[in-house]
Amino acid sequence: MTKQIRNIAIIAHVDHGKTTMVDQLLRQSGTFADHEKVVDTVMDNNAIERERGITILAKNCAVSWEGTHINIVDTPGHADFGGEVERALSMVDGVVLLIDAQEGPMPQTRFVTKKALALGLKPIVVVNKVDKPGAAPDKVINAAFDLFDKLGATDEQLDFPVVYASGINGWSSLEEGAPGEQWGADMSALFNTILKHVPPNSGDPKAPLQLQISALDFSTFVGRIGVGRVSQGTIKPGMDVLVMEGPDGNSVKGRVNQVLTFQGLDRVQVTEAGPGNIVLINGIADIGIGVTVTDPANPAPLPMLKVDEPTLTMNFCVNTSPLAGREGKFVTSRQIWDRLQKELQHNVALRVKETDEDGIFEVAGRGELHLTILLENMRREGYELAVSKPRVVFKDIDGVRHEPIELVTADIEEGHQGGVMQALGERKGELVNMEPDGRGRVRLEYRIPARGLIGFTNEFLNLTRGSGLISNIFDGYEPHKGEIGGRKNGVLISMDDGEIFTYALGKLDDRGRMFVKAGDPVYEGMIVGIHSRDNDLIVNATRTKQLTNFRVSGKEDAIKITPPIDLTLEYGVEFIEDDELVEITPKSIRLRKRHLKEHERKRASREGA
């Protein structure tokens, strides 16, 4: 039990190279044998993570370096998964803050740093990608210092160690070298900095047990698994414990079945684990996030984990379209409700509640990405449902209606600056800062109501021809900013049930862009395309050619059709208005009006007016 332990989390903005860095640390510490085939970004093991190249869930692994056991937690970089970061920081003693040597500190850097400083953790700043053209390490370190100062860091936290690294090429250095060259031999500079600056755990192994659960896992073999760090005491398999929800909450007795620790990416069973160890325990059925596993004779519960409140809500409803139940396996409101309850057990930043209407649930999360990833997971599991347009969560403060404000950073080419600034201005954005980088790109910082960002991503990609980068982060609540304009174009609505024919598409081609192709099933009230004008138009999408027994010249046979818009889940959720729904099934995504019949829509608009 005398083995030294260090617990660190790797935090950074999205795409600054966290998962790649963890890869290198695992490789260079001899975790993988020489003959082992190792995939890139080995930590991203979920199908959606691999497809999109982003980390969604915080994950643990461990390496050994010079006889010290280092537990590493890889965290997501998107603000939408901030709940994961907050959770991960509760089980570490130090953080490694990665900053891209070209981009410098970004909104998410600010968010994760703020959380780490508030917990009293002392960061190690790693300037990553120093071999990238346009890297300015000195500038980045100064910017990091200013950021720490702004966030109210203590003198000790401001005195942070700096390591220069290139995660992809696998080297780190304490000294700055010449641009374009390799400055260090391997990752040892980073490892040694971690050993030097991250404090070992100071808990007493003989004190009463104290283990806070900060993540959950599930196995069909042993049931629920709790992951957390032992603060004090020693935990052994077969031990009787008390599970407590904070100092004043409920408590349940239980017995620990197995105790496991991380070794590389694997989990190994141990006979005991002392302070500082990050362990996995099973055998306790009703274990949840934030609870403390403690000694029944001398309970020492820790306060429950606090997580920021969600800012965006969506309605999840049972699919009521004429095509309902054809493709999905789970379609009833009970099945959807049970699945959402299951999600709540490990997704700490999510909130679910029932509404007055039957079969409609209100789900609140951190952002569009947070909610659409949940929908994508449900869809892959065979669920079928419909969702409404996302809405922001308003708060009443002293009788005044407040709304969430986001801090947006956009990196764009100078040529696209006018269009982006105009679009953000229309959405009630306020320019805070503008910095050209001297190489044809400019960075804009805006404060904008969260309402204004719903549906903006698509428009932004069109305005910047796909070359812009945008990221946003919750900044606080402010009084309501007034109305924000919505979508500029109307939609094309099908008037009949049936199947789409090429002939009908040829007639509709000049009316706008389609979402459907020939052979797709359609129904009355389904949205089949975007209208080129600003009003909704009801169209006949199932029209066929009237055939006669006379010969005609075959000129009109070759109907030219513009290819349809590829309708993804994110696009659909961003595109719809308040009176529309996205229908999600395992095989297809469709858009529809909430009221399928024309007379019902008219009645609803009269009542709404």
C-alpha cells in the first residue's frame, strides 16, 4: 500500500488535443506491449465518439511512471458536456490544462479553468501543438496568466508550471526551442512535472472510510458499478458500508462485492484500496452519483456534488404520425419515460419532468449537442419519438424575466466578417472583442442571448463557406432582450398521404429545395422541403403523370431534379419552428407540422394570435 498515487484530469477546449495526449501518455508509459495493435484516440470507445471525433463521456485510465501510479481522467471539451467535467474534477488532486499554441485560451478553457480554480486545484499549463505553423507559445502563456488572474486565482495558482508539447508527435519539453524543430525527446518532461507539482493524497488509511461516487458504469454481469476516489480509510471486498446522500440525506446499508482499480485501460481486482486510489465498486444496487460510501460505525459523508443547471429544454413526445410504429421497436410513452429515467442515473446535467399532456415529457440539458446526442443514442437503440423546437429556460429574478446569455467566440476569415457580424447583430448579439491574427483571420467575441443561437450553426457554416469555427459557453442570466427573428423561409407541406414520384418532384423543383427523394413515403402535414419564399405552401407531392394511349415525343421524360438536402438530426432540430416537430425513428428523420390537417393549423394560429 505504500505505492505513490497521483490523480490528474486533463482539461481543455474542444480539439486542443486531450484524447491524443492521453494516447501518448499511455503508449510511453509502457501500457501497451510492442506487438499490440493500438487504435488512435483509444479512449473514445463509443460509436458516436469515434464517428464525430469528439469526447462525450469523461473516462478513466491509469499509467505507471517511475514507480508512481498516475490515474488520468480524460474529459470532454464541449460546453454541452460540462456536467462531465465538473464530475471528473471532484476526484482528482491536480489538473493538466492544455492550450493550443495557435488558438490560445478559448471559451471552454475559461469554463474548465474556473471550475478547477474554484476547487482549489493547481493547474499545470501545457502549451500543445507548438510545432504548428503560426504557434505563439509566449503569447499563449501571457493570455493564460491574464485569464487566471481574471478568474480570481490565488498567488500559488498563478505560479503555474509550463510544459511545451506536441501531443501528436509524442514529445514534451520544459524549455522553448526553435520553431519547426523537436524540442524534447519524449513525454518524460510532462510526467516529471506531474510528479513534482501534483500533491499526493493526504488521507489517513486507518480513518473511517470515505469514498465519493463521481461516475457510474453498468455491467450485465455484476449490475451497477460506482467509480470514485477514496478520500480516507481503506476499502475491501465483502465489507459492510453505509451509502449516504450528503450529510442530511437518506442512507442505505450495503455490502461491497468487488473492488477494482485501473491499470492502463484495463480494470484489475484488488484485495484492498487506500486513500488516493480511484476505484470501481459493485454489489450495491441503489448507488448514485454524488453519494458517499462510508463506514457504518463512524459515518463521514461528503456534501453532494453540485452541477450547473441546464439552460435548454425540449419536449420529447410519442410519435403520432401516420407512419408511426413502422420502423421503431420502442414507441410507447412508458418505454420513452423508462429510457429517460435510465439516462438520468449517469447524465448528471440532465433534468426530466412530465407535462400535463399525455405522452409528452420535458427534457432539459446544457445545449443542443447535449440533447441531440441523447436522441441519437435512443434512435440507435430502436426508439421512435417526436421532438419539439428547443427552448431556453427563463428565470424570474425580482419579478423581472431573465434569460441565459452565451459567450460566443467565432474564428473566421476576414472576407466573411461582415456577413457574420450582421447575422449576430440581428440575433441581438453584442460585440465584446475583435482580434485579427495578422494572417487573414479574425476572432470575434460576442455576448448573445441563448435563444439567438438556436439554429445559428447552419447559417454560420453557410456564411463562412465551412471555414469558420464557432464555440459558445454559458455566461449568466440577464433581463430579456426582446424579440429575435426566426427562420427566413417558409416550408413546403404535403397535402396527401402516399409515395413521392419523380414526376411530382420535377414540378416542385423551382419552388424550393426538397428534403425527400422519389419513393419516400409522405403523409398529409409532412414537411417535404424549404419554400423559396417566406410563406408556407401546400403542395401535391404524390402527383403522377396522366397516361394516354397516344404516342408523345419523349422530351419530358428526362426530368432534372436538384438533389435533396441531407436531413440530419441536428439540422432538423435547428431548422424547425414552434409549430413543427422532428419525427425520429431508427431509420429515418422526418419533419412535420404539429397539426397535420390544414383546418386544424388555421384554428391553432387563430387561437395563438
